[in-house]
Amino acid sequence: MAGILDSVDQRTRLVGQNRLEILMFRLAGRQKFAINVFKVQEVVQLPKMTLMPHRHSSVCGVINLRGQTLPVIDLSLAIGLRPLVPDERSTIIVTEYNRTVQAFLVGSVDRILNLNWDEVMPPPSTAGRQHYLTAITKVENELVEVIDVEKVLAEIVPYDTSIPAERLADPLLERARGREVLCVDDSSVALAQLRDTLVQLGVTIHTATDGLKGLNMLRAWADAGEVLTDKLLMVFTDAEMPEMDGYRLTTEIRHDPRMCDLYVVLHTSLSGSFNQAMVQKVGCDNFLSKFQPEKLVDVVRDRLQRDEPH
């Protein structure tokens, strides 16, 4: 238990400070890539791997790691680079995204680095791999590309955003129709999932690709005289984003009297025992793991119930 509590404390120290830790690695060439350390469970040598029939082209096979059967994904091939050749010296990064655990085959692991989110920029539109990147940063004058792992996983196992008809028939959800929602996320896949789910509720969606853009949208509406709690039903924000993360965005919202009463949902692929601690620390109203359309409906219902007369 002490280990879990230490982990919670260690990770929540970064919350609200607009900081992140990245694990840097190489794939098939010299280019450095990265993912957020929060998503990483461990880095180990590739154990004995079993091939699977009818597997996705980016899936090398499956392994058994501490009693868990995990798919091994060739991350190089998945983002359009030349495939890696697995052998007994290969390295895998075991990660947890959206309540699933998987192993990514990589070329070599570099190191962990602590950064400010404002050092991390959106990828330039000219980047050939932009399709699979959420951000870029520079470390010792070397470009490091942050991979959109949600997009990689969604292409291997497509997500379903459909909501059962009986859920949509809920009279309370009628009150969402015509309302507006702001969705802030640097992953195009996550924004599409939110949009595809919320549109079934008749909601109008505004989007921003990082926390600073989202905050600037809110400030512009407030400057124009809009009452934000009337305009917006709620705000969904990712945790990890370039320039300003979701924790800092929530803190900024809570400190601005024109928007401090907005209903804010932390919508993230991070999972684990530290999530609730993060939510409480920055003052979000709710937490939702990504790619759960029915639970997203539950969150919308919670927001609507707050308007019910008591």
C-alpha cells in the first residue's frame, strides 16, 4: 500500500505545475520519439513471443508477462516507418492506455526527462508523420516527436461511439439538446470520439487542441459579454497537452470569476489510483477515462441533474 501511495504522491506533485515527464526512445532510425511516463508501467527485454493468426499487421504477437497476456505492437510500423525485427535483445515498453495494457516494441530506450508543457509544441503542419504525433519538443538541440498512441491503438482496435437507443430516450438528456460543450484535447482521435458521442445528444461542440487555446476561447467569450455558465453545458479537457495541460487549464478556470463555476470534466487515457487525487487537487467536477461512450452519457446526466430543482 505504501508503494501505491508514494506513486500517487509523486505523480500528483506535477499536477497544476504544467510539467510532464517523458520517456524517450528510438524506433527504426536515429529520430527520437517519446511518450508520457504516466502511461508507462515498465521497460523490459522482449520475453518469448507467440504469433497469432489473423492479427493486425502492426501486432507482432502476444507475450505472457507476470500472468498477463499482452499484445506486442511494432510502434515503428504502426506510425508508417520501416518495421522492427524482434529478437531476444529487443526492448518493449509496457503501457496502460484507456484501461488496456499493451507492449510496444521499440528500437532502444534513451532516458526519462522532466519538462514544462510550455516547452512542448504542436507538430508543424509540414511534418510528414504529423498524422501520428501530438507534439514535438527539443532536447539538447535534437527534435523529439511525441507519439499519438491513442491514434495508434484506435487503428488496431477501432472504437465504437454508438449509444443504445434506450439510453438516448432518457428525458433528462433532452435538456442537453441545443446546449454547447467545449472539448479540449491534442489527440484528433479523442476529439472525434467526443464529437461522435456528444452529437447523438444534440449538443453543439467547440474544440481546441491544447489548454492555452481552450483558455483563450473561454476568455474571448467572456470578454464579449457571454455568461459562460449559460453558454456552455460543460468543458471536457485532456490531461496532457502541449503549451498548457488540462490541470493548469482547470486551475486557470477556477481562478477566473467569469468562468469559475463551469462544470469541468477531466477526460484522459490515464488510468490508475492517482486519477481521483489529481481531479480533487485541481478542482475538476468529474473524471472520465476515454473511449467509454455510455459513461460519457452518465457524466452528462450528472451535469444536468445539478440543474434539477431540489
